Amino acid sequence: MKKSITLCSLIFFSGVVSAQGYSLSCDDSRLLFPKQTLSTDDSLDVLADRSEISKGDTYLLTGNVSLNSSAYFLAADEIQIKKTDKTSTAKGGVKYQDDELMFVGESAVVKKKADNNHITLQQVSFHYPESKMNGKASQVVNDGVSQVFDSVSYTLCPLGNTDWQMKADQITLNSDTNRGVASDVVVEFLGVPIFYAPHHEWVLEGRGSGFLAPSFGSYHESVADQNNNYQVRIPYYFNIAADRDLLLSLNQLSSRGSIIEAKYRQLITANDYVDGGRFEIEGHYLNEDKITKNKRWLLNSTIDLALNDKTDLNITTNRVSDKDYFKEIAHTNTSGSALNSKVDLTFEDADKNLNMVFFAESEQLINSGTSKYTRAPELSISKGFTGLDNRRMDLSLVSTKFANKDSSYTTGIRTHAQANFSRSITTDAYSLTPKLNLSTTDYALDNTTNESRSIYSVGLDSKLFLEREVNLFGTDLIQTLTPRLAYNYTPEKTDPSVNFDSESKSDSYESLFSGQKFTGIDRIGKANDLTFGLESDFIDEETGETYLSLKSAQSFYADAVSPNGSDRKYSDIAMSANITLDDLSFNNSLEFDPETNKIDKRDSSINYILNPRKFLTLAHHDDNGTKSAELYGAYPITQNVHVFAGINRSITNSITNKETTGIAYESCCWALRLAHFKKHISGNDYDYITNFELVLKGLASTSPGLAARLEEEVPNYLANLKDL
């Protein structure tokens, strides 16, 4: 019965309650009366101050009366027991308890019929200790199959708190039919009715169809005279079957019109052809935009199939009617440049270390995006071999057809074959890893001369492991010191005229040791480099936590050819320092140019995190003069009220890229939040949207998608208000 009433609540509001992370201290161990231990056998234990016997089979017990069996506990001022019809009638200060719930009322009748106890209680207060649900009813009748609550009200607030409650003239729960029926249902918040349904039916076990909580918000239009607008979304959930469902929503935008939104999901059970999977399709449709007078739509679909235990297929489609859909209709993904659709077929045999992939993609440009190369398609195969003494050989072959919607770009097919040989020699004192790479690349280009390139590279990476015990500020630590030396050689080769996927790598710590100056395949770059590095960690002997981690590395070019093409004989110095002291952490990485004595690139952040409702994060980024800063934080004004904010601002051009502000109220019964988002689109054009969220504990949120967006826009903030 406990699950049944809770599911009744879920008919009207969406969301799932699960404990995660930080929450208010809402543990409430209060009960309607002290919990009793039920009997462990089939006997009925009877206690009373006085007892009388009348008519041979009727017992009248008075004064602190209690009956205790393996099925229930019943206490009252007076209990009459009729042995003939196995009926117990209790009056005055009635207390009833079974495995799930507790009742306190004026009177109760318990009658044994077959294997069930038929119970009727009058003017009762009830409480489910496990779910914390509690309420009142004029009468409760339970015949072992169905339960009927008359003039009932209940809530999941702590005992004695009815800030929100659900009322109904009658609720009937039938376990045989797995159905619940409620009449004249009203949801009240702070004494004000906010929802009414004259009649509703639902399933008791499993999902049930019904309306979910509506969501509300406001947004800003960049077009003239459309600055202040509202949005209302009303969703209805269809539980079609155990393996499929449909969410249908009416999304009303005051400036644009009514959008029909639908999301269908289906699980695919294992059969003769597949081992299982899922299918999902989502569509939005606006018949006529009030401003543009055009039809606007969105279509997303995903199919994931496990063809067998080694082969997976994923097909994803993402499309919208026009490039401004997200800016003008959805008010999300306004910084995206393209929507990608793809087919991904993967075969992976871990035992044989064999992997094969077929991949194809296409793109639709959105917002102010520009076209990029797409793989249409790509076929790859790789095979690894492991021998004695950590000897390893990895072979790979990948052939890719590159396409581009811009006809000015060179397109064609690139086929790349590669063999890597390595061996790791490791002891407690040192490690040595020699490696050899052989590769050949062929370019079959459209409307231009074909090209090819074959090249090899060799390398050796070595580490020396040192450590000592130190004591800092009264704490016993282990300091590790790891000198590192690597050599990488790649002969000079002319790069192809086309560049499909290569970009210059930054001089980060690991990048310097890789010997690779570019990402991708098209650009390799000459190398005759010696890289020196030093790593040191300070580790707590007792807890194993790392308090301080330091790294520094620099490469020296024997052929005096740096990645940027100059004749400088050395790279920037890559350094990083990460400090963690209880709630405070400092992270800093930089690239220092010893020639100019300036820092070319730096990423710094300071985090002070007491909990997800009280923290501050400050970050600064400098990439060759392009500077930006980020500030995120939350602060509790009172025990129940906290504010949160996040801002990402370009210092170089004085533009606020993203800005989030808000305030929230939390209690152990309900929560309220107001969040405002500002996002730069282009020029002086910004997207503004404000969301309002009401959470009734144990039910759900009126804006279920808000928490995910806040946790993305304000890192370290736990945005879920449902876990109070």
C-alpha cells in the first residue's frame, strides 16, 4: 500500500528522488508512537489492566490494552475480542502498526478472514516510517486486496508540516487489478490549491500514464518589440507498454506560437538478429512562426543495437528546420556550430585485441557555424600483439573519405597504415620504453594530383623513481622525485598539400614527451628532440592523498626546427603545480618562453569548496594574449536560502560569453528556485532566458531539465533540489 499511494502522487508530477551528495539535514526519526516489535510466532500476545468475559466467547479488555501478533500490533483504551467471528474492536486512543505503516485513530475493527486481516479505522492519522509519507483520513478500509481512503489528505513533509498536501474525496487501491482510482483530487501548496483533477486512474506497480508537472519561464527576443515573453510547457506521459513510452508536450511560446513536442522511447529485446538495444525519436513542430511565418521543426533520433557480444551499431540523426532554430525557438545550444548525424558500427574482440570500425557522418550548420571536413565514410581496423617481456606491436589501417560542403576545400580519400613497436622495461628504480613507428599515407584527391608519404620515427622514454620521507607542518609525507628523459626522432618529409584534421599541439607536459608536434595524421613535422622533465609529488603516508604535485619539462631541438617553423633550438618550458589543502585547491599550468621571458599560455584556477552550496571557483586563461576569466560560486544566506552565480568573460574583447545568476530556497518539505541565463550569440546579440522551479518533496520539479543546465553552467554546484 505504501508504494501505491506514492505512485498516486507521481501521476501529477515528474521526477525521481534519489539520494546524492549534499542535502539539508532532513533526517526525521519521529513516529506517531514508539515502534513496536511484532511477534515472531503465530500466537496473539494480549496485555491489559482488566479483562471481562461475557457470553462465553467475548472478551472485554480495558486499560492499556495491546494485541501483538506476527501481522500487526493494536493498542487502545478498550478492545473487545469475539473469538467466534475472530473480530477485535478497539476504541479510544487506537494505535495500529504493521510491517509498513502506523495508524492513530478513534476506533478500529480488525477481523480475520481466511489468510487476510480486514481492517476498518475511523478518524485516523497514518504514517509510513520508511517513505516518511503521512496524512489523515476520515476512514480507512483494508480487506487485504483493496484499500479505500475516505476524505484523505497526505504529504511527504515531516510530521506536523503540511506546507504541501494532496487531498482527495476517496482513493481506492486494488492490488488484484493493479489499479488506483482517485476522485476530486486537489494539490495544495501553502494552503493554496495549485492543481485539480475530478477523476484519475493509474497503475500501482510500474509506470502509469498521466500529466506531468508543467514548467514556466521567460525569455528575450532580439527582434523589435519582442523583449519580454513567457514560455509554458505542459507534458503528458503515455505508458504504452513495459518496453516503450511516449512523452507528448505542448510548449507555448508567447512570441512564436504553440509547439508540439514528442519523444518516443522503446527497448529492443534480444531476438534471433540482435542481442538487444534501444530506439529513441524526438520531434518538435511549430506549424507557423508568428514572426517569420515559417514552419519550424526539430528531429532527433537514436538507435543503439548490440548485434552480438562483440558488435555494436549506433545510428544518430540530428536535424532542425533552419540554422536559427536553437536561438529563436529552443533557447539552448546557441553556441553550437553544427548538428552531426552519424552511423557507427564497431566490432571489438578484447581477447584477440582486434578492433574494426565503420563510421560515417554528415553535418548541418547552425547558428553562425562554418563548414568543416566530415568523414563520409571512414573504415578502420587495428590489431595488437603482446609478446614476452612486455613487447608489443600495434597495427592499424584507416581509410577515410573527407567531404566538405564548401566547394573551395579540397576533398578526397586518405588511407593511412601504421605499425607501432614498443617494449616497456620497468623495475622499482627505473623504467625504459623504446618505440618504433612506421607509417605510410596515400591521398586520392578530387580535382588535384594524388599524393603519398611514408615515414618512420623512433623514440626512447626513461624514468628514474626516487622517494624519501619528509615532515611538513607536522604531517608525515612521502616525496617522490621522478627525473624523466625522452628522445624522439622523425626525419624531415614534405607534408601533403591538403590538411584534413591536423592542428599544432601546445607545449604541454605530456605533449613534449610524445615527440608529436601536431594532432591528426596530415602534419607530422621533423623531430630530433631531447626532452628533459622532472615530476615530484608529496603524498600523505597515512591517507595516500597527494597534497602537492609539480611537473616541469622542456624540449631541445638538435636540428633547430621548432613546431612553429623557426630556428629556435628549444621549446617553451611546460610547468604545472597542483596544490590541495583540505577544502582549498590551486591548479596552475603554463608555458614559459625563455627567449622573451614571457608566459605564452597559462591556465590557473583556485577552488574553495566546503559543500555544493558553499564554494568559490576563480579561473583565468591566457592563450597567447587571448585572455578570459571565469567565476563560479554559491553561498548560503541562511540555512534555507542560497544564491549561486557563474560568469565566463572574455578579457580581450570585453564580452561576457556566459552569465548565470539565481537564488533558491530549500526546506525539508519543498524548494523554490529562480535562475537567469545570459549567453552571447554574436556581436551585440545575446540570448536571455529565466526559469522558475518549484519542487514538492517526494513529488518532483516543475522544471526537471533546469538542474542539468545549472550543473553545466556552474561547475561544482549540486543543482538537484529534489533531494532535500
